[in-house]
Amino acid sequence: MSRALRILVAVVVLFGGVVSLSATENAQLARGTAITDPDLLRKLDQNDAFTISRLLWPERNANFPLTTDLMFSWLSQLKEIPRAIDAEIDRYIAEHEAASPTETIGIGEGFDVQLFDRANLKSRDTRFVLAGIVNRMDRAYVSEDSCGEIRLIYRLARFETKPDGGSSATRLPMTFNLVMKARDARQMDANGKPVTCAEIARRWLDNGDWQGLIGSPFSPYDAMLDRIETNIQISIAPKSALHDFRSDYLLKVFKYDAATKTFEESTLENQIDRNRILADNDLRRDFKDWLLAPENLREFDRGTVLIPEKFLAKVAVVPTPAGLDASSLQPEFGMMQGEGKVEGKDNPVFTDNDVIGALKSAAARGDMQNIRSVAGFQRRLNDVTCAGCHQTRGIGGFHFPGVDWLADKPSNSTIVPASPHFLGDQVRRRDILAAFAAGKRPDFSRGFASRPQTRGSAELAGTEYQDGWGAHCSLQNAGSETRDKSFTSWSCAKGLTCQAAAASSRIGMCFIKTR
């Protein structure tokens, strides 16, 4: 086995040995499943161990991270990314100007809507810094041979020189997620045996010594690269007489093509292309039949469904804030009965009767874990998408902004590395790692994005992630005679009640009782 391959195997397997988290609550939730410690991330970034340029251009001689102007011009694998982003921003501007002709949109002061400055992607003063490393072996159901994914998440930052000769760094609203397979089936360990999913999981959970990785860059070969995901805060519209504060986020995915050695524009996983489906009666019918088929409805309920590409979109623009009933699919999509109209007539993809009949048959088979009502089906239809997930319990439009280790005095006790949605899901993810480590087949199912699946653990009890102050809860538990069976377990801890916090008839937040 070549030296480069030995280093690669060691690093991928030893990702779990890189964890050195603080004792704060949020860091504890992510122990064994994510690397969020600012000091460690700084060392990995500044020692060039996990920079994008090192991972995608390992043979380069210069030991320095590339600025964005060089990264997108020198790394041939990335050449399609800025082109695709430019095209989407141009389309966004044209659509906004057509829909809101009285509003001005542009970069700098004096505009009603402030745009993301694309010059940041062509600047010698900006580069992507490592914001976190996340274990996603809970996604092994997508491809069992790869044991799931390892995600290296980068944040765009601008570096400036001060008059006194010092420097400052400012994080910009864009993340760049390099997704790697957790293993390649051809990988061998030091003894010449295939690396197993169990071994990778054990290394993460053991939290071994990560120091050996500093100064030891590795070279992932093509089989390890999967895709790049970008998330850009494309615009900000301050509150005005015309609308409340709004910020839109542009989501894109670029799949790695080993034949051309480039990342090419691809569909977003489970991001339903509403415009195409509504415009095509055959496609609308096919989508309904496919999703309501027993085997697909079962996976849909468990959150592990993989919708075929023919129904999917290559871009999503996600508005924030979206409220407690965050939904990228309604009412404009017309997915459910009464949500939308086409040519003046109700023309939903799913009627209430369609859903009720399918759920009744599924319940008789014992297939349902989460969806027990039309409202539950509707919520899962939203949060299974990229856009709907990003709208739910995020920090703005991000789920992993990462701790700002560029700050003078970063502190895990005062800086939250990720959203409530992300942190609340760590117990489930760790449970899956433990199953892998024990040689068992994991349960990959997940609950709704608003309410984590705890799997019997009391670790989240009393916290904002489950039933504590600020947790999402069912308003119908607060006294309504008709309770929605999909949400009856969404209760609040002792001393708290579920109270309306936005324009929602079903979902509220847990707050202190008032007389």
C-alpha cells in the first residue's frame, strides 16, 4: 500500500481520534460525533492538515492555504462551482425584480435588499477556514459500503491588514461542505485487512489522541470524494413598511465525477422540484404513486426515504425566518389539499383522502413510527427536504456555522457551534455509532426535525432540544379536545407549558407557566 494511501486510511479511520472537546453542555452532546473545539480546528487549519487546497491538490509544493481567487482558478475540480453560483444569483435578481419592481436590490448602502457580494469568491483577501468536522455514519443507509459520510465544513472569511500592521478576520455568510465517504470498500488497515464500519465508529467514540495528525496532511483519492454542498446567505432585506426582516439562503450541491475529476452541479437530496411537478400532470401522478407505495411510505415515515432524481431540483432558495410551521412546500406548492390552485381550480398532489387511506393501510401493517395524521405527513413532506430542514430550528439559514476560532478569545461556553436541530440530533447519531461499534445493524430512523428522537435516553430531558424552555411542543396538548396523534408526545417539562409563539395552530414553544 502506498504512503499516501496509508496516510489516508489512518486519517479517515482516526477521525474519531481527533476529538478533544470542552466540558460545556453543547460540546458534550457532540462528543464522539463532531469536532467543534476551536483550538483544535485552528491547529488543523493552520497546519494545513485539512485545508481544501491540501485535500484536493495534495501534490502542490507551497505549504499555504489558497485564497478564493486562486482556489477556484487553480483547482480544476472546482471550476464549475462559481459559474453555477453566478447563474443562480443572476436568476434570483431577475425573479426578485420581476416580483418586487419597487424594491431596489444590490450590493452596498442604499439598496432595499442587500445581495451577497460575489467578489468574495474572487478575492485574494478571502479564503475558506475549517469550521468543523462531522461524523455522518447515521447516513450509511444511503450507501452501506461507504459506512456513511465524513463532512468537513468550511466557513468563508475575509482577512484584512490593520494600520498598525496587525490583521483581523471576519467570517462571511457562506459555508462550503466537503463530503467524503467514511471509507472506501477497498481500504485496508495496517494488518492488510479491510477497514470495517465498526472500527471507524469505535475510533470516533474512543476519542483518542489527535496530536499525531497535526502536520501530517493526507491525500484522499477519487473513491473517497462524494460531493460539495454550498450554503450562501444570498440576500438580506431589513424590516420595512412592505415586509418584515427576511434573509434568503441559496443551497447548491456538486457531485464528484471521478471520470472528469470535477465537481458537477447535481440535484439536492429530497428537494422536490415543485414547479416541474405542478406543471406536469404525469409527473404529479407518478410522484404521488411513488411516495404512497407501502415500501416508500415506510421509509418516508422514518426519515430515510431517497426520492428519485426525476422529481428533484438542482437549487433551493430558503427564506428565514420561517416560523414554527416552517415549510418550503406550502402554501405555494399546492402539495396538500387546499394549499394551492392551478388555473383557478384546486389541484393538489395529495388530497386528505389520499393520505388518510395510505396511513390507515400502513398502520394496519405496523409500519408507522412518526406519521399518524395528515398534519404529520405534511410536516414530514417538508422537513425531509433540504430547504425544509434548513428552516427548522436553524441559526439563521445554517445548521453548522461552527465556533469562530478566528476571534481573539473564542469560547465554547459563550459561542454555540451549531443549531438546536443539529445538537438535538447528536444522541441519535451517537446511538447509531455505538451500534456500528458493537457490530450490530443500526436503526437509521429519525423523528421530525423540530423534535429529536431520543431513543429512550434522558440526556436531553429538560433542555431546549427536547422539552425544556424554548423547546417545540404541541399546542394541542395544552387543552384542545382534538389532539393530533403525530405530535401528542411533544410535551413540556414540569413547570413549563406549551404556548403559542407564532402563527401556528399546532406547534408552540415551552415557556414558564403564568397565572
